[in-house]
Amino acid sequence: MEAKKSATDILKTAILLERRGKAFYTQVARQTESASARKIFEMMAEEEDAHVAFLSKQFAHYEKNHEFLKNEEHHDVDDTEAVMILSEKVKKEISAAGFEAAAISAAIDFENRAIEVYSNRAAEATDPNEKAMYQMLADWEKGHHHLLHRLNEDLKEQVWNDNNFWPF
């Protein structure tokens, strides 16, 4: 049975998850030939960078004061329309069985891991600021997951259509 992790251990895990996500998204953005996929992955890298900064600030404060900062109001930028337009372009520019599609699938796994870590800690936390912080992060990652999942599903359907896999 795994011992309960300390707040410091969870913060370190969270920062590492976000740094790995940023590194992954940055590398995919550099390697893709699709301008639209590049924009999406650059956007994801920027968001992961924002998460690292946010968590690093919390970590420094927690290490010094042994308490979590009260969450600042987080206002999601409603970029849904822009992302959907980019997603339509991505679907036209990439192969559903190619590098970018594999990267999208791997990114979904990254987001699932982050959601799991943040949701679990939000459920376990007794400090209201810690609980709110991890719930906010879990919700933020769920937004990333939703975008990537929709794109992945559309790409899978594209493969089915392109290869006449439909049984009817």
C-alpha cells in the first residue's frame, strides 16, 4: 500500500508533470509540418508553462509558510471557437495515422495523468486553498483533454471514412 504523499511531494509531482507536458508539446510543435497542429501544440505548451509558474509560486510559498496561497480568480479565456477552427484545419492537414495523430493520443495520456493526480489530491486535501487549487487545475486539464479527445475522435472517424471501414 502506498504511503500518503505529502503536500510537498504532490507539488513536486505536479510541477514535473507540467514541465514534461510543456517539453512534449514544444517538441511536437517543432516537428510537425502542419501549421494548425503547430499552433495547437504551442498553445498547449504555453498553458503548461502557466501551470508550472502557478505551481512554482505555490511551492515556494508552501515551503516558506507551510500553507497554500488562496487561489487567484482564474478566468478561462474562451478560445473554443478559435480552437475548433484550428481543429478543422488540423484534420485537413494531418493523417489520422501519422505523427501528429500519435502525438495527440500521447497528449491525451498526459492530460489523463494530470487530471488523476489533481482530482485525487483535491479529494484528499483538507486545506481549503489546496483543495481549490487542485480542483481548478483538474478542471483546466479537463478542458485540454476535451479538446484533444474531440480532435482524436474526429481523426479516427476520418480514417474510417477514408478507408471505407463502415460495415453498412
